[in-house]
Amino acid sequence: MTVGTVHVLDLESGNLRSLSNAIKKLGYEVKWIKKPSDGLDEAEILLFPGVGNFGHVISELWNRGFVEPLRAYIASGRRIMGICVGLQAFFSGSTESPGVQGIGLVPAELQKFNDSTKSVPHIGWNSASVTKPEDEGLYDLRAESKYYYVHSYRADTEVPLREGWTVAFGNYNGEEFVGAMCKDNVFATQFHPEKSGVAGLRVLRAFLQGTRISKAQASQTDTLKKNLGLTKRVIACLDVRTNDEGDLVVTKGDQYDVREKTATATAEGQVRNLGKPVEVAERYYLQGADEVTFLNITSFRNCPLVDTPMLEILRKTSETVFVPLTIGGGIRDIIDPDGTKISALDVASVYFRSGADKVSIGSDAVLAAEQFYKRGEVLSGETPMEMISRAYGAQAVVVSVDPKRVYVSSQECTKHHVIKTSYPGPNGEEYAWYQCTIKGGRELRDLDVRQLVMAVEKMGAGEILLNCIDKDGTNSGFDLELINDVKSAVKIPVIASSGAGKPEHFLEVFEKTTTNAALGAGMFHRNEYKVADVKNYLSQHGLLVRNESELVL
């Protein structure tokens, strides 16, 4: 039974399905507004979601004739909530898009985070703490909770406070920013409540109900200060492929071999079936996973736009899993069986509309990087990374890297970037370089991992999913040398992947590298450890993690 109607601006933002699912979860009906005449006059509760580039979103507002009607709506006293770029739109502008004028409720420009000391975009779970304990509550924001952020540009707290806004702040490695703000009938969050688990749903519910008083006002205690800052992310990864019966299943193997072992060398075992993707994803969400990643390791049987089972998995998962979802496999320019050319942007758009928050690009990123260097390090403007990041923002583009270690006796033995390794090769080699692969590790390319990550960062990738063929399925821990080498080459966030077999491996990667996210698969699928086991272990050793103990609203 619905308890009310919520109007949502539809500017074709990537998070619309996720937001719609969150609203429906709370018992409300959703009505979309694509243009002012679609019902803006009758709306009593209005949500303004936005992701990606400030200029792209605000230009859509102006082009569709929304700016003045929105100003009139706000002046009428009816409630409005901005999310992510929706919050940024209330400012006068952003240095991300010089000359683009925002709605102007706050006379200030957003500035980019300083990337000389940390990874940008700011991706992950951080605080939103009210600046003054005596302030009226910000819709059930809680000092002990963490919320999911993904942005490169920040709003400074000084001007909103001076203009009479109640402000909840976040802190990213010493840079303070507006996490949420409220004044009269206007509320806005830089974080995504629809992707912030139970904590985010609480905030969204309080706004929809019009309940301003928080249950837990923030206070500047030592406990709160220790809780400030970006947490370490623990990500659950689901390798999904078609089994011999034609069903999509979660699977896992050793060095990409996902079939069960048989007694004879000639007989081929069945595809290892570790569960149904939607059920497994929900289980990890309930265990506290900070993100869930689906890698469609057989890509697509036909065409991504008609691969109904995988699209349905995303749709169903996004109805019950309120943390970020990434989908990888087949995000590239394709030709439909009927001869129609379909761009990577169109493919990605289908997945965003089905509930994905990020898309992961693998082999095509390697091929694009090769062409980038052949052109003399000149961007083409037409790669999947460039097209998708222009439309949806860099934070929506993940590049999945599958390198393989190659040992050499000296630096002079190869033209590629090498490291001096603490783990000598089979013949005592003290040096190694990491060779890029495509097609699930089956094909080697004359490109090293450092060349690849530097190229895709320039193409607009917002995050690197760093696998390691040598470590995959070994349960021996992450390749720390690889992670540190890649982290030193790029400013964007890096997700450590491949090799996790126990909680100690997560602690090791967070203590011995500067990565903020690490991914596990087989150890979770085989029920050897729960996601909560890893996070509790990290917390016991003094690392900051999201620990949302209550899983009910």
C-alpha cells in the first residue's frame, strides 16, 4: 500500500532506478517529471537526483526550461531534496564547468578536491555530521552512520553556514565539505541516500515524512571525531556466467577455470554453481558489503541490449540491495545481429537504467590504450571510457585490469616498466613487469599495466579494478607490489582484487598499500568467511569501516 506520491525530476540520471526502488521500498509512489508541464505544479514533494558532470546536468535544467519553475517551486514553500549534483545545482556554479550558472540558492562555487594528497574522485563511505548539536535535525542523519559518496568537486561549508543553512559536514583527508544541508523547505545531500544502505533509507524516509528532528544529534566528542573520514571498502564480487543448462549462476575457479575437476583428464566437468546471482548479492548486502560487483565473464550470448537474464538480475538486485552495483562484461561498441551499430554509451545506458551504478570495461580498455599510444598519447574522444564519462561522470566508469607477472633478469631486458621484486622468479630473477591481457586472460598484449592505467585515467576512467592473474584463486593474499606500483602511477581510486582468502589479507592490503577498497569472491562464495567477519576483523585492528548493525528500518 502506498502512503503518498513523490515527484522526481527525470534528467536521465544514472541513479533513477535505484532511487525509484528506494522510494517504493518506503511505500511511496513515484511520478516522473521530464519537463515542467509533467506535474511540477501539483507536486508537494520533489526529488532532484543528479550524477556526473555539473555542466551536463545544469545545462539540461536550462534546456528543458526547469530553472525558473524550480525557483518558483522553492519559493512556494513546498519540499525539495537535491541528491549529489542535485545538491551542487543549488550553488551558483562549479569550477568543473566554468560559465555554467546554477540555481543560485548558495552564492558560492564548488571546487575540486586536492588530488596531490589523495585519490579523486572521492568514492566510498564517509560521514555527514551536523556542525552544531543545538541545530534542528537534518532528517535523521546520524553521527555514527556512514553514507555513500562519489564526487570530485566539493562544496565548502563556510558560505552555506553564513547564509543560514544547517550543514552536515564530511572530511576527506583534511578537506572539509558539505555532506548535507538544509534551510526551510530545501534539503540536499552530496551523498546518495538510495545507495547508503539502511542509513540512507532512514534519511530518505525522514525527508518524505517531513520529520526534521534527528534521533541522534551530532556532538563534537572524541568518539565522533574518530568516526570521521573515509572508510575502507570491502566489496563482494560475483563472477556470473551461463551454466550448461543455460541458467546464469555465480561461479568461481582457479586462474579463470570455472569447471569442476573430474577424475579423468578428457572429461569436462560442469560449470561450478555457487548460487543464484540475485540471492547471493542480497546475502552479501545483508552481511555488510559496501558494494557488489557483477562480472559477466562469458560476456553476452547475443547482444547486451537483448541479454534479458542479465538485465533482469540487475533489476531484481537493485530492488533489495541498496549499495552501489557494478556490472562488467561486454560494455563496448557492438553490432547487433540485424546490423545496427550500437555504441558503448548506449550499452552502458541500458545497464544504468536497469540498476547499475558503474560499468566495468576490460579488454576494450586495453585495445583503446594501445591506440592511444599509437596516436602519440592523443585522445580520440570516441573510446567507451570517454563517451560514458562525459555523459555520466568519471565515477561511473571502472576499468578492470587483468595483468600477468613477467620475470626478467634486469631492467634492460624489456622496454616495459619494471619493479624490483621481493619474490624472485623461477630462475632467481629479481625484476618483473606486469603484462596486460584481454579476453579473460587468454591473450597477452605488448602493453604493461602502468601504461594502461595512465592511459585510461586520461580517457576518463574514475576507478581501477586491479586484478592479478597470478593471484586469482590462490587464496594467498593480494599482490601488494602490483597495487603499490599502480597506485603510484594514477590519482584515481584503485580497488585491490585477486588472492583474498582470509580477513588477514584485507588487513595486510590496507596497511601496506594506500588503496581504500579491496574485493573478495571465493572466500565469501564458499562460506569460509562472511563479509561481516572481514569488517569486524579490520575494526578490531583499528581500521575505520562502515558497520551498520541495524538492517531494519
